[in-house]
Amino acid sequence: MKALEKLNFSLQRENLQKLFFDQSIFIQVIQKLSDQNIINSKKQEEIDNQYKFRGKMKTTNLILDILATQPLNTANEIVNGLEVDNKYLSEHLMDIQNGWLKLVADLKNEWKEKYLYIKLLPLGYVREIKTTDVQASIEMMNLSNKAIFETYLNSINLNYSNFYKIFQANFNKILIQGESGIGKSVQLKYLVHSWANDYWEICKDKIIIVIISRNVLPSDDVYDTILKQNFRNIPYMNRDILMSLFQEKNSNILLFIDGADEFNILNHPLNNIFEKSNCSIPTVIWSRKRKAQTIQSSCDVTFQLTGFDSSQFKSFIQRYFISIEKSEVFIRELEQQTSTIQSLLKVPLMGLMFYFIWQELGSILDKSLYEIYEKLVVLLQKNIGLSSESILNRMLMVYKLCFIYLPSSKILVPVDKHEEEELVKCIGYFAQIIPQYHTTPRSVEIQFLHQSLQEYFAAKYLIDKFQTTKSLSYWKTSFDNQLTKMNNTKLYNVIEYIRQSSNEIFQKFLTVSEKLQEIYNCSKELKDLLANGIKDNNKLLIKDEYISNITVEILTEKLGIHCVDITLINPNIDLSFMTNQLCSKAKCLKNFIICVKSSEKFVELNANLWFSILNLLVSTKLESFILKSVQNDNNLQKSCLEKRYRNSVRDTDSKQTTSTMVQDSTPNLRTLDLCGCRLSESQSKELASLLLKCNNLHSLNIRYTKVMNSGFIDICNGLKNSCNRLKVLNLYGFGLSEAESLALGEVLSVCCQIESIDLGWNVSMGAGLNSICEGLKLSNETLKSLSVYWCDLNENQSEALRELLLHCSNIEALNLAWNKNINEGLQRVLEGLEHSHSTLTSLNLQNCNLTEKQLVYLGEWIKTCSSIKQLDLGGNRSMFCGYKMIIDNLKSSSDSITSLNFYGCNLTEFQATNLKDLLVCCSNIQSLNLAWNRNMGYGIQSIINSLKSSCNTIKTLNFCGCDIRETQLISLAELLSICPKLELLDLSYNTKMNYGLKEVINTLKTSSDNLTSLKVIGCRLTHDQVDTLKELLLTCLNAIDQTRKISLY
């Protein structure tokens, strides 16, 4: 029989037994068995004798055992052939589905009440907590079997309450990991209880069988364990049926295994389920992280329980504690605690403990974690009738064990039965005491409900040891040796407990330990960060900070899975080491920004840093990676980019490892920015391999990036996998050759979502630009921004741009600046914009050597636009009459204009007056640049007066080198007095300002809270003017936000 047939036969066995008790029926059955050659004449005679001399029961069971070896159809034929009315029995014997549903129903009845409530610690003052009312958070950590899960997981918003929906997928093994006390067993109970009570919307006809690892006996195999832990009250389920179900790989069975980390029996069949990829039935395993690391590679998907978020914790407290009013006060007080204490509240059991201690103390707002644990231990011991004095020696032993085993993943203690009972009595409310069946002599494992408890007890040991052994010479020679193998984060936490207990003892430990000195050799801000965590658990900003590798290790481990955004600005840090740490400790990292200083044009990425960056991209959920170079101090560049981290990967080994790593990945990358980096050809190929695995890249910025040899062509090939997602490309200053431009054009020909492309400062594209333009036509509906700044455009390339723009109707920004030889090509390009008149908002024609003819055409063309926001004509010195036409026709965009640049345009007084006529009509000007127009004369006065209509929006004014005079500055001061948003004012190289400058500065002292930059370079300032500037700086330093920087030039 197959498994389900065996199940149904076993289910009907009692009815068959009753039927066969009748002697006439029994004779008929024996005859039919003989007729079908199931038994021979000798066996028939043996059965007859047994029936006569050994009784009906044993003989009937023998017949049933024989029938159980035959196909169910055979048994049914025999039953149907009997001369008796047995239609009911026959129908039920063949109703396999009904037999399965009977098992489902009976097993659900077994579990319905068993996991209804969660067992609480001896805390008091709390209601019973229902398993189904605990709602925590769960996140996916690793997806190995993408073929099975990726599409399915994306189709459902998986969370704690609907996690059962994943069981509908065709999976082999799921791993759920979490730290101590986070609620792994609670989730298993939640799933079992909700299944048993038919709360599931799907998978209702599956059965769940549970294995509690710590309750497995060495003498029992997997089947014995399952029967004992699940089917004690279901007599028709037996080992044979269970084995058949496993052998037939029945997908309607879910095997839940709790506490894989607690299982310690060597050479037991259960280890095969943990270690091997192929399980007989779909299996879900719960484990602490230490065991999960060895199991993960054999699982289809790994999830992490992350405990309560703030709203879940509030709901938990308010629902189950007797005084609702008190619980609200408790929650408000917790919101003022350090993020370190708040993070502990993610763990449900820790939340219970904190509430209990708060009930007793009335407040914990001013208490350190050490003080809280100190009081908690005493109160819990008191609750179960223990006095501190009676168990002092036993607790001292616990303290020592906690310190000695800090470097280990678990605490194993040889004990006899009596000593085990004593341990349970002393710390059973803080830890599980788990017998170890495979050890000789007998031992137990101590598993604390949270790692912080072991660290607290370890700190107690060191404090006690220090008070009894005060010799500093002893500590200097032995302490660092004891710390050699210890996890740095655990060590830091222990030392922090000591600091909270006694600053005097803490300082003495600091003097005797070089390792501790390295940890605490950082700024006050970083010490606060390590001790209290970050206010926003998702974001970390580090600026101008030296951080040692030990501190980096502690910082990344404490941030852990919850860190989403990291920004490093000018860090003095081993980036290779930090990036490598983040690979394993910040799996949910989404945004990583690094801004480093460099005196070189390009940043060189050494093999170790490049390997760790790629590893980060493939091993986390990183969506945005930005590495920017700022030219400055070369020493800082070396400290950031050239340090070798400990146990680093050798260059010769990293290539093979990188290839394998990228091959097996599917990165989540959406934004990649390598601005200012130099990539070798091999690094470019590795990046290309990574990009080939990305199918969701939205933005690539390789501005000022140098790629060696054929590397860029490889990168282009890699981009093709994101052709339907890619939106932004920045290649400014990349130095594209014609061949590289042709390769880029080929990529763009399959991209349909490009919104912005910057090709600025690429003067060698040649015919490749035509290819790029042709390729961009596929993105004609999405393209909004195009920059060909300083590309040395010729007329042929201008025609290609025209053809592209004619296909587009949504262009918002066009940058043609510094193309001095564009000549007639400008008219062609502008003709191409005929379908974008209503959308164009920004046009940059700076330093294009525009002729009067071109300016006249531009003026006519601008008349058709009504939404211009930014116009840049700087550096075009031959404006003449075309200028007036431009100004007059810009009035159609007066409601939208925010920025005008006429830098170095040689404007006359008459032209300045024309500009005044435009500015009077505008009310949203934010930036006006008139630098190096020395001949505007009194037209400046008109311009300044006309800006009053934009007084509420002006942010930047540039009058550098405008020969601005005293009376004009008095008018400017009057304007600035009503400009609250001014950020930058440039009056450089104006040498005849006299008293007018003082008027301006005095106005700035009272009117501009947003000022960040005042430039007066080359103004030949008098002593009086300098004194006035000093007063402005003092006023700003005393009155404004201290985080804002005022720059004076």
C-alpha cells in the first residue's frame, strides 16, 4: 500500500476487526486470501489452528497485518465479496481523501489548546498572553532558490501574521533565525495554533508535525520522535505510515523543527535534515544565529525575526498589563531612553522584564542598564523565594562561567543532577538549562534569554575579581591575554557595564589594557554613538572621524540588520575592513555613501577594497552605492583606500572568488555612483559581470571616472540587462572615445526609459555621438534632460541632435554650453525642440560664442516657450540687438523664471535697463548672475530696484566685477532688508563701494538668517569696512544655527 492507503486502512482497522470477529466472516476472509494466493494452504492451516487455540483477537490482527501488505483495492475486494452488508465500511475503506482529512482534524484537535498561551517568566502583574496576539516583525535575509521563491515572494506582502502563505510555494527547506528571546518558539506556536484553529486562508488541509529539538532522546530516531511529540493520542498513526509519507515526499506535510541550535546529539538522523539540501518533506527550521550560519546554505530561503517595532511593542504592553494607565506612562518613559535600551525592547521577553522592573522602581529614566539588571536579578530571585546570600557562591560561579565562555558560542558546564537543579534555581528565570546527551561526564548548556544578560554577569565577575585582586601589575600582564579570542563587541558591552557600575574601576581597566585604549580612542560623539546607539536606528552619518578597525567591528555589529543608510564623509578609516564588515552585519543596508578626499584626479581602488565593494553589492540589499572623490589631502586618501585589513583576501585569490561571488548573485542595485574612480580593466570586467546580474539599475554615475582599455565596452554590455529600467546616465568628463560612444549607442538602442543623460566634456565622441542620438530615440517619450556640455559639437553632430530632439516631446533641460564651434548647428538643435516648447524649463548656452544672427533666432524661438525657469547665456560677449529680443520674449515665461545668468556678457547700461523691464514682471527669481559686466552704469540701480518683486525668493546675487558704486549699494541694502532667504552675495572685485558696503553689511546683520557665503575678494577693503565685517561674523556666530557655516572670501 501507499502511505495514504495505509493511513486509511489503519483508520478502518478497528471496524474491520469487529467485522472479522464473526466466525463465518472470518472463514470467508481466510478462503478469499487463499483463493487469491495471498496465503498458501500451510499458512491457512496455521491460521485455523491459531484461531482455535490462541483466540480471535490475535488471529484477527494477524489477518489484518496480512491485508495491510496488499494494495488497498485487494483488501476492498475481499471485504466486498463477503456475504454481509458492509457497504458503509467498503465506501470508507476506499475514501482516501476522507482518511487524510480525518488525520488533519484529529491533529488540529491535538494542537488547538496546547499552544493557546505563552508561558511567562515569574514577573507577576500580567494577564495571560495568547500566542496569536503576539505580532512581531520578520524580514527575508537570503534567497537561495530564486527559481521557486522570487516571483512568489514578490506577489505577496509577507509579514508575521500571514507568513503561512509561503507554505503554498513548492519549497524544500526554510530557515528562520533570530537572537535569544526574540520569539522563535513563539512564532512556531503562533503558526501551529492558527493552523489548528483554521485561521489560515490557504493550506488548511496540510498537516503540521513538530519536533522540539531539546526534547529529542538519543535512543529515538526522527520517526519515533515525531510519533511521541505529535501522535500520542492518535492511535491509527504508526511508524510504518509515517515512514511511507516521508519516503513518498508528501508535500501536504509541513515539518516544523524548533531550536536547531539546542540539538546536540551526535550521529543522529535529525542532523541530516539540518545539513542536507534535500528533505523528504517541506521543512521549516527555527534556530539561533550560531547554528543558522551552518544551516543556511542548504535552505531555499532564510528569514530573520527582528522582534517588535515601536507600534507592536506598544500594542503588546497596553493589551496585556493590568493597568492601562501605567503602561502608557511606561511607554512614554521608554521613548526618552537611549536607543541601546530601546533596541532591547524589540525582544519580547526583555520588554516583559523592563516592565516588571519599572513597576517595582516607579521609574527607570535615570537608570543605566547595569542598574536595571542589578535590581532585576534581586527582584526575580525574591519572587521565587531566594535570597542573594543563600546562592552567593553559586552566582559567583555563574559570573565566572559567563566571562570564560564569552569567546565561545555557547556555555557548556559539567554538572551532576543536583548541580543542574541548583543552576535552574539560580538563573532559570534568565536562561534555559539544556542537558547535553552526547557528553561525558554529564553536562548542560546554559542559554541566556539575551546576550546582554551574559555580558552583564561577565562584568560582575570582572568587578568582583578586580576588587579582590587590585594589583595593576597582575592585570597588565594577564588582562589583554584573556581578551585575545574575545569578540570585540561583547568585550565592549562588558566594559560598558563596568563603566556604568564604577567609573573608577573602568578607568583602571583602561590603563591596563591596550585593546581597550584602542576601542576608546575616538571622539566623544563616536563614544556616545557606541554607548547609546543612533537616534534614528536606520541612518548613520560619520564625518571627519578617525575610527580603528576594532571600533568599526563594534559599530557595525551594534548597528546590525537594522542599518539602512550609511554616509561617510572624509573618514579616516580602513574602508576595505568596514565594507567587509557590513557585508555580514548589515544585510538590510540600502544606501551607502562614501565621500573621500584625494589630491589625485582619480581615486585608485585597491584589490581588497574593490573586492569588498562587490561583495557588499551582492550580499546585502544595497540599492544605492556612491563613492565620490573630493580633491584635497592625499594622506587621507591613503588612510581610506590603501590600508589592508586583517586576514584580507590576497589579490591573486580575489579574482576567482569575485567571479564566483558575482556569478551566484542577483543584486538589488538601483543606483551606482563611482564618480572620480579609476577602474582597471579587470575591475571593469568584474563590474560588467555584476551589472549583467542587475535587472533593476535605475542610475549609473561614472562622472570623471577613468576606465582602462576595453573596460567601458564591457560595462555597456552589462547595462543591457537593465535596459527596461535604466533612467539616468552620467558620463561627464569620462573621456569617451568614438568606439566607446558607438558601444554606448548600441546599449541605448535597447533602453526605453532613459530620462537624463549627461555627456558633458567628452570631446572625442566623433560619429559615436550620432549613434548615441539614434539609440536615445527609443526613449523619446521619457527623455527629459540632455547635456552635451563642452563636446566640441560640429554641424554634423548638431544634425543628429536635431533628429533626436524632433522625436521627443518632453525635454525639460538642454545643456549646450562651451560648444564654441557649433555655428549654424545651434539653429538646427533649437529647431529640434519644436515639440518641447511647453515642457522646456532650462537652457544652457554659456560660452557658445553666439553671433547676433544666432541671438536673433534664439529670441524668436524663446517667444514660443512659456515655462522657462533657467536661462544661461554667460560668456557670450556679442549680445547686441539680439539680446533685447531675448529679454522681451522671456516675458512670456515671467511667472516661471527662477535663474538668469549673464556672466561676462559685456552688458551696456541700455541692456541693463532692458533686463530691468523683465525682472519687474518676475516674482520668483532665486538666482541672478551679472558678474563681470563692468559697463552697466546706472542700469545696476534699475536692476536692483526691479528685484523687489522677487524679494521673497532671492537666494543668490552675483555682482562680482560690476563696478558697483556707493549709491547703488545703498539701494542693494534696501533690497536685502526684505530678502529673508538670501544665501550667497558676491561683491568681489568692486573697489569703489565706500560707505555703501557698510550699509549692506549692517542690513545683513539683521535681515538674513540663511546667509552662508559673502564674497568680497579683491575689494581693497578699508579698516572700517573690515571692522564692520567682523561685527557681521560675530552676529552670525551668536545668532544662527551653529551647524551652518558662514564663508567669508
